[in-house]
Amino acid sequence: MTSPALQLHQSTPAETDKLLARIDEFAAALSISVRSAKRIVAIDGCPGIVRPYGRAVRFDMAKVKKWIADGCPRHRGRRK
């Protein structure tokens, strides 16, 4: 059985554009630790952060991939 993060990399581009990824999958896509990914979420450091309910956090991978392709520019999200 493969890990969810590995499955993200094995998905076709059309599948991942529709995907709302968990924080561990987001971290794997950026090749960073989950802790670093949580820091990005804390400052709204990238576009595509979705909060479907409560404190749950998901990532719109289409927006995240575009952000990565643009060189990860600073996102002007709200600071907490």
C-alpha cells in the first residue's frame, strides 16, 4: 500500500487539479516538513488554503501548483 503523499505524485495532472489535499500531502508536494507547512498555514503564506469546516485545513492543489510554478511568491493573505 502506498502513502497518500506518494499517490499524489502518481496521480495524473487532471486528477490533482480537482484534489483538496491534506497538510501532509501539501508538505510532500513542496518537499518540506509538515511543521513547515503548518507555519505557512498560520500566516496564510500561499494561495489555495481552504477551511471546509472547523479547524480542518485542505489545499486546492491546482492553485498550489500554479503558485509553485510562479516561484512561490509571497502571498498577501491575512496575518493572524
